[in-house]
Amino acid sequence: MRRALAELVHAIRGELAELSLSGPRSLQANIAALAVGLALVFALLLRLNNPWWAAISAFICVQASHPQSWQRGGLRIVGTLVGAVLSFALVPWAVYDPVATVLLLFATGTLAILGALLSPHGYAWLLGGITAMIVTLGSLDDPTLALSIAFYRAIEIVLGTATALLVTWLLAPAEGEVVAPPPGWHSLLGGNWHVLSHAMRTGMAVAAVPLVWRQLELPNLSQMAISIGAVMAVPTLTGVSEEDQSAIAQRMLQRVAGCILGGCFGTMVLFLPISQSFVPWLLLLMAGTWLAMQIQNGQHGIAGVGSQAAIALILTLVQDTGPADSLLPAMNRIAGMMGAIGLLVLINLLLGPPIGAQSVREEKQG
């Protein structure tokens, strides 16, 4: 762990030393900052409940090229809408029954990660699952809120995504890298058993969120579920248990580092006298997301630090009506992220190391 932490610190220093004011990396950072700023202004003008979701969506959907951004944005919109509709339909049936709630969350978490790893439309599966988690968990105390949560979540995501797509259409290059196709839905009990096992661990962790939340009274249980999905949504699984666990541990470490960087930057901004004036506040937030995108697209392999830093920064600086005037909401949200990582560690300790695909093949051959 000490070696991994030292390597991460070295990589962050390397990224900061290599910041660029020109070239593709700088262009994407400029596009991200502009998209985040515009999405946030639109969300505040429309008085949306959670304007930070529009800003986060704008940041995440800015890719290296116009077609890549449109593909990611389209999947984000479709997944969010489907997840919102399905969760709204299921919540009235599930939330009055603790067993049904746990089963719904388990199925949602499992299918979100399973689809993310196997489907050609994996990002839509992931966003659909995350949206369903948010609606379900947000309705536990008051099921009548399900429609409002689903509606505003969908509007905020669509607004932020559409803003990013507009900016990338105007400014981003027209060509990008081709992404390798996923393995597809087959051999879940054979060659792809390790994927199913990984997805089920995610489902267990998500299903445990309300149980842990009620016992420990942790803040922001929705943020816990989102963080679990984000950590477990690795780009690919090798089927070798040690390598896959190492990749997950790296995502956890990068997520924590990103939270610290983004949260600290946001806290420093809040202590500036000009942070309560709208224009300086917005420009400082855009500057932070510009820096985060530079880190995300650097050469040192710490993209998770950059994306998480942007999310933590936005959550720190944005409250319901505009500039934040307190650190408490940000602390609650970031505590939810940290709680999710602790819950994942606990689940893995209880279940032990997962069986990799290589081990499954060896058992069948034996």
C-alpha cells in the first residue's frame, strides 16, 4: 500500500508538472470547463433541485472527439431515462418491504456492473443502474418522493449532457480512437463467471447500503451507492483474481485521492472572499475542472484522480441555489463516497478473494 501511494503521489506531481496550454489535452480541458460552466448556469436558471448533477454530467460526457462524446452522452441519456422510469415503477412496490428493497438494490447493482462489462451499450446499463439506486434510496423514508427524484435526476442529466454535446459539436475534433468491443452476454456460468461474480459482489455492497446507513446513521446513502458502482465499473476484467483485485484497489485509491484534491481545492475557494460573488465563483470552479480534465487525460495513468477531483470540486462548491456557503453538504457527500469504499473493503474481506476465470477453467479441466 505504501508503494502504491508513493507511486500515485509521483504520478500526480508528474501530471501537474506537465500541464499544457496547447494541444489536444488543453483543448479537451477548455471544452470541459466551458461545458461545466454553461451547464451549471442553465441548471441554476431553471432552478433544478441538484444543479451539480448537470455540471458533473457535462464534465463526464466531454470526450476526446465529437463522435466519442455523442456516443457517451447518448448512452448516458438513454440509461438515465430507462433507470428513472423503471425505478419509479418499482419503488412503490419495494420500499414498504425491507426484503424487497434489498433484492431490488441487489439486482440493480448486479445488472448495472454486468451490463457495463458485457454489453456493447455498457455505459447505458451503468447509468440506468445508478439512476435506479438513487431513486430507490432517496425514496426509502418517503416513497411519494420517487416521482420528483426520478424526474429531476433525468432533467439534470439530460441538461448537462446536452450542454456537453453542444460544446463538443462546436469545438471538439471530428475523429477519435476506436474502442474495443466488449465480450457480450455469454458463458456467465463458464468463461465469464468471474464477471458475474464481480457484479454480484457489487450488488451485495449496494444492497447493504440502507442496512449500514440505518445502523450507523451515515450521511448521503445515495452517494455511497454511486461510489460503489463507480469503483466496481472497471473497464475490463482479466479473469485473473489478483490482477482484477489490484485494478479495483487502484480505482479506490484514485477515488480517495481525487476526493482529497477536489475537496481541498473547493475548500480553499470557499475561504476566498470573492467566492460568494457569482462570476468569480463560476470562473474558479471552471478553472478547477480545467485542471481536473488535464489530470484525467495525462500520461501517468491516473484518469480516476482527475474525474473524481472534478466531481468532488463541483459537490463542494455548488449548493441548491448557487455558490456554496457551508462545507457541511460537501462533507456529507464526500463522507458518503468514503463510506462506500469502506463498505466495499468489508464485503471483500467477508467474501474473500474472488475466483478468477483461470481457476474455473482449471477446475473444469481437472
